Amino acid sequence: MNSDFWGRGRLFAAESHIDLQLFAGEKTEPATPKRRQESRRKGHVPRSAELSTALVLLAVFFLLHQVQGRAVDSLTGLLREYLGKPLEGDLTPEAVYALGLKVGLFLGTAILPILGVALMVGMFTNFLQVGVLFTTEPLVPKFEKINPIQGAKRLFSRQALVDLVKSTAKVAIVGWVAYSTVRNGVDVFFRLGDMGIEEVYAVVTGLIYQVGMRVAVALLVLAVFDFYYQRWEYEKGIKMSKEDIKEEFRQAEGDPQIRARIKQRQRQIAMRRMMQQVPKADVVITNPTHIAVALKYDVSSMRAPEVVAMGEGYLAQKIREIAEANGVVLVENRPLARALYETAEIGQAIPPDLYQAVAEVLAFVYRLKRKRA
């Protein structure tokens, strides 16, 4: 059934003149870590400016509500000092400078903490979204930014439509929240003429605080949706096609043919080194023609006999030939040869469970060498 399905698919593509290779270029695969790193290096990261704006507004209005009492007391004292009593002395440039300096210091001490909090909240929000990132790539001049054709495409792009919807939603939210808040307290405005200055100040600042906080909360809800949209748009923008992934793999790993030649060369070098160790072996255990394992044991430097060479088939034949040419003893022991081939490693000591069997073989080899001597 599966082959019939693919057969019908190919027949449909042929009859409809569809080039199936076109689908290979579709960006349907998630981005690789390398692609994400390159995108981050260029400054392309998912970030919602609306989230920073909403949190900064929340922090600023909350701080203003907390410090408004102290700010009013300081302002009242300043006005009483300079407006509640006549100016002493002549109105000289030095006196005006001193007055301006004092007023400037007052405004600075009142405004700078608010600006500092707004700056810290904005930086912290961006840090949570992006992390530590410093790049000058977005500052590099690009022709696409001044190309009128590209500019027209961006003007009627999906991103432009989304920005328009967000701007409209923000204006509507701010207008509706401000209108609903003021409408609920409109009766208070008719009584402002009967209130004192402090009561008027308390009513106006309280109304401003309500409007600001409600607007900030509404924008925060909108920013949450924008945050997830920006991440979705980012993931969609960095998707890769299967050909892109293959090309990245080729660039990272190199050409497959070159890698194959390198591996072949490495195997040849390893085999040559292994064959050079066969003449130094004490014994070669065979199976008798399929497997050959060369062992060496030096009582002064080795904890147990070590495998210096082993192979199967043609390689086993070459090990036997080199051993015979160099006078190394060949011992046929099929179970032991198979066990060594399956459990031992070249350049490593034999497994402990084979100590007894190998010791018997080495004892036989040593007796044989003494007889020959």
C-alpha cells in the first residue's frame, strides 16, 4: 500500500508537471544552534518593545504614587521660601544664578530617581528577553534600508500590518481606559471649586494615578501577546530548509569524500602500526584461519598480557604471515581466540576472566622456546 501511494504521487506529479525539487527549498525545519548563534550575532533576537514600555509605565506610576507626598512638601517649602517673602538684596545675575541652581537641584533630585528606575526596569526587561548581547551589526549601513523598492515592500509587509494593528490597539486601549476612568469620577470635577488646594491636588493626582496604572496594566496584557508573537515570528524567520541543513553540515564536517579519505588514511596508519608490533609478540592465538590475536607479556612492566594486534579474515592472515616470518609462535585455540577477539582491545590488557587460559598458553610457549634454545 505504501509503495502504491508513492507511485500514485509520482504519477500525479508527472501528469501535473510539478517539480518535486521545489519542495526541498521550503523552510520547514527548526533552526540549528549554529543558525541561532549567527542570527544572535547579527542582532536578530526575539524582543517585545511593548513589554518594556508597559513595565516601565507600571514602575514609574507606582514610584510617583509612593513619593508624591515628599515631593509636594519639598515643592511647597521651595515656593514658600522664594514667594512667601520679599527678595533680599538686589536682583543681580549672581542671585538669579543661585536661584536657578537651587531650583535645578530640586527638579533633579525629584526627576532623576524616576528616570533611574525607568532605565533600570527597561534594561532588566531587555536582559530577561535577550540576555547579554553586544553587537554592532545593526549599525552597519545596508543598501536595502535605503532602497525604495525594498522600502515599499516593507511598507506593505505583514510586519507593517502587525505594527499598524498594535498601534491602533494601543490608542484604543489608552483612550478607552482614560475615558472610563474619568467618566466614573466626573462628578468630582464639579466640586473642585469648593475644595482647598491640597484636596484638589489629591483628587487630580489620584485620578492621574488610576489612569496611568490602568493604562499600564492594559498595555502589559497587550505586551504579553506581542511577546509570544515576536517569538513565533522569530522562529518562523530563522527556519531552514533541508538543503540549508545539509549545506551547514557539509561546511561544519567538510566534504564527505575528503572525510572518507582521511578515515581510510587513519585506518591504514593504525594498521601499519599494529603490524609493526606483531614481531614483538610472544604468541599469536589463531582460530585457525579466521581470527588471529597477538599477545605480549613483560613481567617487569605489564600487569597482565596485552593485545598488540588482532584481526579477522585477510587481516588475520597477514598477522600469521608476519608472525611466521619473525619466529613468533602460533597456537591454535579456537574458543580462546574468539573470546579475545570479542572482549579484548588492542593496546589493552586482556580481561581478567581469560587470565588462566592465556597463562596456560604462555607457559606452553615458554617451554617450547626453552626446548628450541
